[in-house]
Amino acid sequence: MKPIAGKRILVCGKGGSGKSTIVALMADVLQKKSYQTLVLDGDASNPEGLIRLLFGLGVESEPRPLLEFFGGLGRVTCPVDDPSPLTRKDDSVPVPERKIDIAKEIPPEYTIQKNGIRMFQAGKIETYGQGCDGPVEKVVRDFIVEGEWVSLIDMKAGIEHFGRKITDTMDIILVVLDPTLESLSIAKRIERFCRESKRNTFWLILNKIDSKEMESVMMEKLGYLRSRVLGSVSYDPELVHKELSGGSLLEGDAHEEIAKIIESLERSLLEGESKKEE
Ligand SMILES: Nc1ncnc2c1ncn2[C@@H]1O[C@H](COP(=O)(O)OP(=O)(O)O)[C@@H](O)[C@H]1O
Ligand SMILES: [Mg+2]
């Protein structure tokens, strides 16, 4: 069974908590478990961050931003001013009504496919005075693809996507927490947003945990939210070195702690499904 197949997963949390790192490691594990894996870089403010973590420094050229595929800043609007769904340039049927067929519709310059993983970029801040990144977030909200693809979506820091209701088209929200009070406050705020929007499919991942004690402190401070924790990832200096030297996180064996987290997510989704059927 492949309970994560076809799901859109938004990965969010505090700046520097490890969102992009976790996305890259999750993509690796999912691909090795033979999920069709797609990664969408939804962080407009981080120029090359995720590509490097996935594929290392050696990537020939970056994929063109999907924002351009949809007609650029002149055409794609901010989701708060104009919540209407994204449409293709030459077609008025909204994307959520007829999902995107990646193989047929998306020209090769908009994607990188390497090590079995597909990667896209929603859009970046390219010029001084360009304006807000709302249109980029609209692309993130509505880039809904056909088929069994798991979409792993790496977001910028913070909680603005909830303010913009980007999360409405997501199946799963994962919040990455580093051991800080700020991460704990963000998780609590997100839990409230999920309650307000009647979403039950959100979970937490603890990252940069350097001891059992630290993990216990985090669990204690999470209070009733601790049942939402899928698992922990240890503090690993190797990850810092890899980032700094521009190495790919996809090399070598799959990350064991991340593999356990994926298994927990699969279990949670299956439990949710069986509860729905009861
Ligand atoms: N488990 C971990 N152990 C040690 N360092 C980590 C871990 N996860 C992430 N990092 C490091 O933390 C920094 C920020 O990670 P990044 O994934 O870019 O965060 P974000 O995308 O949330 O801003 C990077 O230097 C990264 O190597
Ligand atoms: Mg990041």
C-alpha cells in the first residue's frame, strides 16, 4: 500500500529549522520506497537553496520558474487580492478542475529530473522592487498534478501561507521544529489555524535534537500537541558540512530517522482513512 501516493505535502516552520533539509531527505526516502516523487521549491526568497541540497553544486542550469509557465507577474495575481484559481495561459479551465499532466504539458526547461526525483521552482525574487511574493504562493497553491506523484513542497519561513490560505489545496501539513521556543510558538499557532480550517492532517517533525533530554523537553513543552509528533531527527554536523560544501543530500543510504518518520506518516494516514470509514 502506498498511502502517501498522490498527496500534496506542505513543509513549513521557523527559518533555519531545517525545512529544506528535511524535504530533500524525505524526497530521497520516498523515491527509494518507489513513490513517484516531485519536489516543489516554494520559497521565493532562497535563490538556489533546495536545488543544491537535492542535486549538489553540479547542476547545469536551474529550471525556469513555473510562475513564467503561467504567464508571469503580469498575469498571476496575489491570492489575497484575487483568490480565483490559477489558469493556464492559453486555457481558461482552472488548474484545480483539470490537474496538470507533467509529461504532456510542462516543457523540459521548467524541471530537473535527477536521481529519480522531479524538481520544480515556483518562482524567485529576481529584481529590486518586484513586489510581494503572493503570485509565487498562488503557483504553490494551485500547481496540482495528475497521477500518483507525491508533491513535497518546501516553503519559506513562518506562517504567512496560512494567512494567504495557500494550505487549502494541501493534503498534509508538516511543521519542522528546531529546539527553540520560537518553533514551539509557531507550531501552536499553526495548530490553531488547522483547527480553524477544520484540518486534521497536520504533523510535527522535531529536528536538530542532540539528546534524549532535549527531546523530552520539547515533548513536554508541546503539551497536548505531542501526539502530533511523527518523529525526531538528530543534530548531525554532517548535514551542516554538506550544505556548506554544496554536496547533495541524496547520496548514500537513505536517512534512517527520516525513513521512520515516513513510516509514521503512512501509518497515521492509514489510521485516518480507517476512522473515516467507521
Ligand atoms: N538535523 C540537523 N542537524 C544539523 N544541522 C541541520 C539539521 N537539519 C538542518 N541543519 C542545518 O541547518 C541549517 C538550516 O537548514 P535549512 O534546511 O536550510 O533550513 P530552512 O529551510 O528551514 O531555512 C543548514 O545549515 C542545515 O545544514
Ligand atoms: Mg529552506
